[in-house]
Amino acid sequence: MRASTPRGFRDILPREAQARERISDAVRACFSSHGYLPVETPLLEERSVLERGGRIKDSAFQLFDTDQTLLMLRPDLTLPVARLVAGRVCAGELPARLRYSAPVVREEPSLRGQPRQFTQLGVELVAEEGSASEAEVVRLLAETLDTLEVPAWRIVFGSPVPVNALLDACSPSPEFAERVRELVHDSDLVTLDEVIAAEKDLDPAAARALHEVCRMGGGLEVIRRLDDLLASAGVSAGLRGTAELRTLAGELADLFEDGRLSFDFSIINSFDYYTGIIFKGYAEGIAASLASGGRYDAVLANLGRPGLIACGFALSLERLQEVLGEPGESGVVTPGVRLAERPLRIAVPKGSLFKDTVRMLAAAGLPTAELQDLGRRLVVREGDVEYVIVRAQDAPAFVGHGGADCGFCGTDSLVEADLDLLQLVDMGYGACRFVVAEPRSRAGEAERNYAWRGTVRVATKYPRITRRYYESIGQQVDIVTLHGNIELGPIVGMTDRIVDITATGTTLAENDLVIVDEVMECSARFFAGPAAYRCDKRIRDLAARLAEVRKGSES
């Protein structure tokens, strides 16, 4: 048996290693020319220390040392460098311009196609309040991308400040504010609209602002519109964050004018980490960001150094090498793809959602004649649109990994995929619901088993939805994943209950199963990959037209 590396880790052979070395050297030279000095931090960090700086997702790469201290492999370099600055850099050494090049480790579920270890090339600028500008960091990123000759790169800006200001001024409850932040962070703009519409105590102007802000994108005109929305919601000028955005735009006016920089407030995430500008770098052929950064003063304050500003970014070496035409395995890059030279690629679900999806596409003005007689074709080209015909469950994977720019599927498929995607429009068809059911003849048995066993045994095709539901009600669950006839699970005594999708409940009734709880409602949604949405205006326009069609169908 051939010796192999663990899943998500791999050896790098000389040819690729040399390419990585060339790219890294060019990046380091660019950073060094602006006075950024190298630092190195440990591979292992104390989890409790990093958690003081900012929220950390659960990681599989943790261990206890002989002192019984919980350590973790670093998931990024920003928090370790911030820890270094907080504890080792005195006021007389500020501003501190630091650079790094090092591997980090993050857990990725199997079959995602992305590495668990990758290399970050980045900088951090830490200074006393008012003595440095985010514009310096952004210009350094732009210069680095130009130096490397990254094809058709773009930098997109957002900020959590406007949404936080809105919520601070207008939120009817802390619970509502937390739910909104959670949905914005998850890029679920559809459920965000539902939550806003359901809140009767929310001022209409605030509701309109919350709905629009996360969909706003473009140039300087965006700031003017943002000011108008926040003003109408009663947010005072000094709290909106627009003055800072306007100053930044002025300092980077040349890059805005040539279309390399733009605003897009769909990236306003990580509310507990970033305190100002957030930005991401994209390039042709990539389904995820090439670079990511922002201002994170709160991290330094949490680590005991208030009154400092901090801003930085990190580039992914793996994604860089593929964008530049070198071999690699990032899982999100399609080399050689030129946005201006190919049609808009849309993932269309076959099966029960197909007919309604085609109807909505036609109503939105897209050509659909070839879809009327599909036959066995998997890819259909009509004008400047290319339809990729997929299973609904696979649509998120195609969009998430760059096989399509946008697509349609049910809410359940998006939840189960758990990929970085923007949910844009509720299409209103394919309605169904997820339920918990059990045999009528065994009513109460699940509760009795839970009382002595401490878990509920559940059969389902949808493990992520099931686990999320049971976490929400505070019960431990043992999931048996089946792929057909899951009703048999409790009937033959293998499980206590099932979690399944139903439209009418007929199949449940025919098998003497009764519904004991509702899990979630489901319908078809239009969604897009973050890179495609932020770099291709056609997707934003299509989303707007689909929303109008959907609204018209309700009236």
C-alpha cells in the first residue's frame, strides 16, 4: 500500500515548490519595499489567548500539552500577529509595519476539494490612533497584484459600521439585532428579508435601510445612497461610517476611477472582529477571494492594547499560483477563464424545480427556447447565457467551486451544502416543509428513550438540517443517514423518529407516521457565488429582475 498524506494535506514537489518560491519572493520584495519587516509566530497557540482577540470557530486541530493547556494550530496569522504586537511591541516602536509568510491550518469537511493546510502571505499595520491610513494597506495590495500581473484583479470594500449603526439606533430588541447580524454574516439575504418583514416594531425606514444596505454595490454613488438611507432611519451623521468611506475613496480615487475598486456591502461580515473597512481581492477565474483584510482595532483592545488602529490583509499562495497559471490544488480556481469572453453560467436544477425555474428565467428576459426541449444535454448555450443542468442538491457545489456563477435550488440544498454563497431571491415555488415524525403506535417512546439514553435516534437524508434543528431545541441527537425510504427507520425500530421533507404528508400518513414538530419551511432560491456576484454586474441585474418577477407574481 502506497504511503499517503492525510486528507487535505499534500506533498509539494520541486516544480510546484519553485513556482511558489518565485511568487513568494515577489510578494515579499513588494512588502519589504514599503518598510514592512518580517515576523514569525508559533505554529501552536494557546486557544484561550486567541479567543480574547476574537471569536474562533471550532477546530479539529487542538491538543493538550503536559501542562494541560489547550493549544491549537493557528487558523490564520492576524490573531497571532495581533497577540505579538499587544505583548511585545512598545509604543515607541509604532507604527509597526509587519509582514509574514507561513502555513495555517483549517478544518474543511471531506469532499469539499479544498486543502486544510495553506500558506498566507500578508501584512499588518498597527499604529496609534489617527497616525496611519487603511489606504496605505489597500494600495500595497493593489501594487502587489499588479506586480504579480494577476489577471483582471478587483478589490471590493464593505464595512460593518452602517448595519451596526442601524441596529444600535433602531433595533426593537437585542435578539433581533443578533439575528440580523447572524444572517448578514451568513449571506442569507432571503431569510434576512423575512425576519425584517416579520418584526412589527421595526420602523419602516429602518426596515428599508436594512433590506437595501446589504445589496448595495458600485462606486461613490453608493455612499450617497447609504447616507440617505441611514439619515431617513434616524442614524446621526457621526455614527454612519460614511465619512470614513468617503475619505478612503478620496485617497484611492485613481483606483476607483479605473474600475479596480468598488463598494459592495454584501461582504459586511465578522461583526465581532472587524471595526471598520473590510475588503476582498478577486481575479478572473476564481470562485473565492484571492485576498482578504480589513481594520480590526477591537482585536488589539481585547488583547489589552486599546487606542491603537490595526489594518492588514492576507493573500492565499495556493490561489495565487493557480490564478497565475501554475499547478495547484486550491479547489476554487478555474485557470484561463476570462469573464468578458464567456457567457453567464447558470446552474438550473432538473426534476421538480426545472419547469418553474425555466418559466422564471424567461419572465426575467433570458433566452430559454433551447431549454424547452432539453433531451439529454447537460450544457445548453443560448446567446450570452450558458445553462448547466444539474441535480438540485448539486447546484450549490457547482456554484461554490466555480462550475457556475449562480443558480437555483431549494433552501434545504443550500443548508446541507454549507458553502460560502449569497442567497439573493426567494423564488416562491417548490414550497415544502421539513418535519419530525414518528410511528403513531409508538407515541411517547422517543421521549422515554431520551430520558434514559440521553439522545434521540433519527433517520434522515438531511444530517446538517437535522443536527441544526436538534441543537436549536437543546437535545442530543444520533443521526442515521439514509438515502431512501427513511420512513422504515422508526417502523423497524432502528431509530426513534425521522426528519424528512413533505409537501402534503400523504406518504407519512400511508405509513402510519405522525408529525410531532416542524423543522423549517423550504422553497426555491436564486443564489450566487461571492466572487461572481461582486465582479459580474450581470448577476446583480438578474437578481433584481427575478425579484421584480417574483413580486409581480404575488400581486
